[in-house]
Amino acid sequence: MRHLLRSLASRLVVAAFCLALVPGLLGQALAQAGSRIAGIEFKGNRTLDSEVLRQSLRTKVGQQLDESLLNEDVKTLYDLFASVQVDRRQEGDQVTITFLVTENALAAAVDLKGVSELSESDVRSVMDTTRGRPVADFRVENDARKIERLYRMRGFHFVQVRTEVTDAEAGRTVVFDVLEGPKVQVETITLKGNDHVQRDKLLEYMGTQETGFLGLSGADYVEETLVKDRSSLVNVYRREGYLNAKVEIEDVTFSEDKSEAFVTIAIEEGPAFTVGAVKIVGAESFPGGPEAIRALLALEPGKRYRTEDVRRSHGAVIAAYREEGYFSAAMDFEDKPSGSSVDITLKINEQSKVRVRNLTILGNEITQDRVIRREISVYPGQVLNQNEVEKSKRRLESLGYFTRVDAQVVNLPEGEDPNLRDVRYEVDDTARTGQVRFAVGASSDLGILGSVTVTKRNFDWRDVPEHFGDIFTGKAFTGAGQTFQLELAPGTDFSSYRLAFTEPWLFDKPISFGWDLFLSKFTRFDYDVDRKGLNLTLGRRFTYEGKKLDTVLGISGTTRFENVDLSNLESDSSPTAFLAEGSNGLISERFAFRLERLDNSLSPNDGWFAQYSPEFGFGGDIRLLKNEFEARRFFTLARTEDERLHTLSLGGRVAHVKPLSGSVEADPNLFDEKFVPTYESYFAGGASSVRGFAYGGAGPHGKGDPFLASRPGESQAQRNLRLGNTEKSVLENEGDPMGGDVLLLLNAEYGFPLYEDVLRGVFFVDSGLVRNSTSSSHGLDEGEFDTLERQLSRSNTQGGSRRQRQLARQMEFDDGGSFFDDMRVSVGFGLRIRIPAFGATPIALDSCNEQSDQEVAR
């Protein structure tokens, strides 16, 4: 009992003493916590100025004391000093902080030993320890680890770095001794358990790769990369629907000399999950409701569940809502595994439709505002449609005036109406739209061609220069969206000289007007064709807005005034050239009805166009009627990760021309008297129609004078032989191309990226034919043939009878096979090289099964 009382008494004394101290300690802590900093001092710093040190701290004089900031300051000072202590001096509600520091010795020298495989500058770039800086033990160790990581990222897996710090008279010497070891390359990667995903596909997503054939391409072993590869492979399986897939780095072994690594990766795929029930919640205002949303999803019950399909579905639904003006709409895909399937719930918060507040155009230093605004179908006050924003962007890009076009929907600051947005278009038109191009090239159609072309897009004929130099700096004749072109292009087979102007928006309406003054000379065959004339064109465009692509109807009329002179014939020129010899005038009206729906009119990747073009020659020496129809469909087949496209285009062209009464007539000849001159006929073959065939090669050929009347000084026997040889050449398809009245072309072309935006490849199939009519491939008159054959067979005159009768026996009239028997086909590969300095049209290099005229005949 006595011991119990003593113990209790002693505890009461201790408790009373503690209670007496607590108010003081508590008051001191509270005083410091609420104190303001009266001063910050440093003691022990000899080389670093106190004021400079104070500026590096987050704790400042006049602030309330914050222990967390003070602790961070201590860590900062440890980068500069060997030791740091904090002393506080309290005076009322003011506290003075004193940092007691011990300086590190400065580095007099920092040496690297053993560095040979990497450059010394690369190694030093990762180090913090440098000459003249204080030496800190922790910093030296950190540098050693950084050097090791640098080496390991370069494939030196077994690198080791040792450090040594010694005192010297001028400071401290730091030595980093690098034991590089061998460079390790991955010899093999073994995948185990990948039963449903191909090995090549998995390797595509790995940074770790095997050494190439004969070791020509190295594949460094980097442990850090391999660890990341494990996560990448898991993600591949998740994307493919294997949600429970596990990937482990089972083993990494090395060769005896440590230069080769053998990697084994174990995969446990687990079951492939499928899409279960798909539920849509919240699609109340969207046109068509939940079922319209469901049609946009790439998620179908029973289909393999892939995260890529979820991502695509999310993007499709967001885009659809933005097309309807719901820019504030939010949506979330919730997936819930159930057995081996995943139930998906799409929750949509539609919000209200958003309208356009302001439309802003930036960056057009040269181009007039109206030129840009007339291509934009987004207006203040209307419901904002993302599709219209994108379509307007594509229209601006199609102009070819700008090196860059950006379109942004801008959220307004807080406090503004949440149902309004600003739309901003920013362009860069500082690039010169005027070009002076000097070129020399070769074409299977045109031969060797040299050209000097002055093209001014975004032209403005009213923008007269203030100074002569403004013409060359782009400060004159610029900004109104017109086009001006001057071309001087002499060549071996074709020469062309043009002066042209086009105004696409006459009176600020979608009405186009243009004129084209031209002079050309064609000398490819055994005759010359000189053409000179003027084209006047007036057109109107009608735009019908669509969700993704607009439909544009263009109607235009072109009045052609032209004079053509065909001369310098030789004895083996084509028969149709003989018929067209001389000078003839033509006045015609050509109409064009074009309906298109394209993503980009300059370089389409998606959409289609169709065009019907009748031409009526009503004045001059040549009267004719032409009908032409052309159509083409463009498909985007796939996109690479960097948004470069795989495309397919399918197209065709059919055309027919016939003479009208009142047209110039040739003298009686082996063909019909009323004829279409060869320079108004159609030719197939060459770079612009059927590649792999010579220009005009996919059509009828012939040589010789076809006129029935005897030439001056020509005997009857000589006449018969001349006409017989001409008919024989046409029937055997020998000589120069004659052209024809009927044209049919079909084409398919697949394009794919090879290198960035500079180089693309194409595979193509071209086919086409030219005939004189649907019933005759060459147009020879069968009655005239029979008459001439009898005359040749009955010839009894000396000197020519044998040859005439022999020729008659060799001749056999044939109008040609059925229509499609004349179809010619070529298959080939090509490259498209796009060089910005050379304009928007890429350089085309095509290779295919070359055909000669004789091969065409067969």
C-alpha cells in the first residue's frame, strides 16, 4: 500500500511539471507558426554571395513562415553546400532565419577515363559535375548513374562507372572511370504463346528488334526499352480483344562474350472477348435518336471487342454531334466484362446547340478578305457545324494560294454565353503565288520540251505596282484570286505559246470568266499542224451543301475562234493528214456540265465527278459535233499513322465526233468525202491516256495519199498502185496514227505513300481504243475498195501490171473486229515526286509494258 501511494505521488508531480511546461512550448510553436520573417542570413558561405543565395530561396522576407517552403529551400541549398543547418531567432511575432552552411570544395578538374565507344562530349552532356562547380558527393554519384544509363541506352548493357574524389591544392579532382564493356545486340527474340496474333505484328510494336541479315543492321539490346515493350505487347492484345492477356519477359541470356542477347517473351493470351449488349443513353435530341447513333458505331454484338473500334466509334459520334451543332456534347463509353463478352453503355450528355459568335480571319497579309470569306460556309449567328468548318478549310487549301490553312473553334472565356463559339481561320499567304519556271522535260506525248512559264495565282489586275520592284516581291498584281499565265514552250515535237487570264468570281458571284490566246505547232508525225486562236469562257457554279462533301454543279460555255494549218506532208504521211492539208478556220461553242463531289478539287482523295461536254462547230470551214463524257471515282482505302493515304481512283472517258453539213469536203477519196480533220479527231496512247503505248498507238494507222483523182504527171497504173498501197497500209495498220471519231478510255490507279509527302508510288491499269466508228475500225469505203481491187486485177499495161495484180491478191477488205476487239491494255508502276518549288503538280515517272505500233496491230 505504501509503495502504491509513493508511485501515485511521483506520477502526480511529473504530470504537474508537464502541465506547467506545455503552455510555454505550445505558445512558442504557435508563435513561430504565425510569425513573419524579419530577416534571412547566411553564415559559412565564402564564395557565394548572400544576396544571390537569398534570391534562390522560396522563403522571402516579409512572408509568413511556411515550414514546407523552408524544407524545400534546405534541399536547394544542399545542391551548393556540404551541410546546411537552420537557426531561428524569435522576437515577438517576428523571426529571423539563419542558414549555417559548410561549403563544398570546388572541382579543380573533372576527368573521364575509359571513354572510347561514345564521344566525350556526349558523356559530359549528361553530367552536372563540372570544373569550377562545388563538388557534392550525391551529385557525383548521380552523374555516375547518368553515365551508365546513357551507355545502356546505346546498347552497352554491362557498363560500370566508378568514381574517385581526391583533394588537391586548387580544389578537388573528380575522376569518372568508365568500364564500357561490349556493345550488346539482340540476336533472337522468341515469342511463346502467341497463338492468335502473328509474330510479325507483335514485333512491329516493339522497340527491341532482332539483328538484321548478316548483322548488316544492328539492333541494340536496351533493357529499358524491353520493359516498355512488355507494356506495348499487352496493349496490342487489349486492342485485339484479349483483355486478360499477360506478357512477361521470361528470360534474357547472353553469349559467352556478352555481345549477343537472346530474349524470350512468354505470352498468355487468354480468351478473346466479343461485344455484348450495346446500350445508348441520352441521345434524345439527335436526329434519328439512338438508332441513328447506333448506325455510327463500329461495335456490333458478337463482333470481336477491340479498343480501336471503341475509339473510332467515339470519334464518329462526336463528329456527328458537331455536325448538328452540339459542340458542348460530352460522351463516355463504359465497358463491363461479362463472361467472355463486354457490355458497352454509351452515355451522352447532349447539352444545347452552339452558335457562331464571330468569324475571324488572320494571316492574310496579301489576299483580300473577301477572297477568303467567299470560300467559307460558316457565318455568325448560324448553328455551328464542324463539317462546314472542315469543308471551308479544304476549299481554302484547294485554292493553292496558301502554304498553311488552320481552322479553329474557339471556346469563349468564363462568364460568356456557353452556347456561343468563335471560329478562327488562319492562313499563311506570305509564300509567293507568282512563279517563273524554267523547265526542260521529256514526254511520250510531246517529245523533248523546254518551257518558260510565268504563272500568277491569286492575281489582281487592278493592283498596279507603286514601284517596279514590287512586281518581283509579290507586292503587286496580287490578292484578288484571279489567275494569269504566260507560257513559252518550244519543243522538238510540240511547241506552245499562251497568254491566259481567269476571274473565278465575277462581280463577287460564283461566275467565272476567262480568255486564252494561244499559238501551237505540232510536228510529231510526218506533217506539221499550226494552230492559233482565242478561247472565251463564261461559267456559273451552283453549290449544294452536303454533310461531309458539297455537291457542285458547274455550267460553262467556251467560244473557240481558231485557224489550223496542216502542211509539210511527206509521201508516207497518214491518209487523214492528206485529207486535212491546208488552212481551215473553226468557230465553235463548247458547253461543259460538270457535277462533282470532291474533298479537294486540286488533289482529290475521296469523292467523284462526272462531266458531259458537247461542242458544236457552227462557223468557218469546219462544221462538227462533238460529244464527250468523263467520270471518275476516288476512294481513300487506308491511312497511315502519320495520316498519309492509300487511295484508289477508277475512271473512264467516252467521246464521239462527226462532221456536219456545210463542213469542208475533201476531193473523192478512199474514205468518206465528209470527214473530221485529223487534228479534230481522237488519239489514244501516251502518258495522258493509255500508258505503255506510243502517242496515238492505240488506234488505226496508215500511210499514203488516199485521193482518187490522179496527181499531176501520174499515170493510171501509178495511181492504182498509190491507192492500193494506201489501202494496204490501213488494212495492215502500218504507218502513223490516223486518229478516229470514237474514243473509249478506262483507267484504275492505286496510290500509296513511300516517303513523307514527297514521294508516292502508283500501280495502274490503262485501257483504251480509237476507231473510225462503232462499225469500222479504220473508215475505208468498201465500195471504193472493190472498184480499186478490180482495176488492179485487170491491169494489162506494161511495167506495172504484175505489181498491180500481185497487190490485188494481197488485199482483203476487213472492217475490223467487233468494237471491243480493238481495246488495248497496259499495266504498270509509277512514282510521283512532289517538289514544292515546282508547283502543285508532281513529277510523274511511269514504267509499264512498252508496246510498239506493230504490237498494237496484233
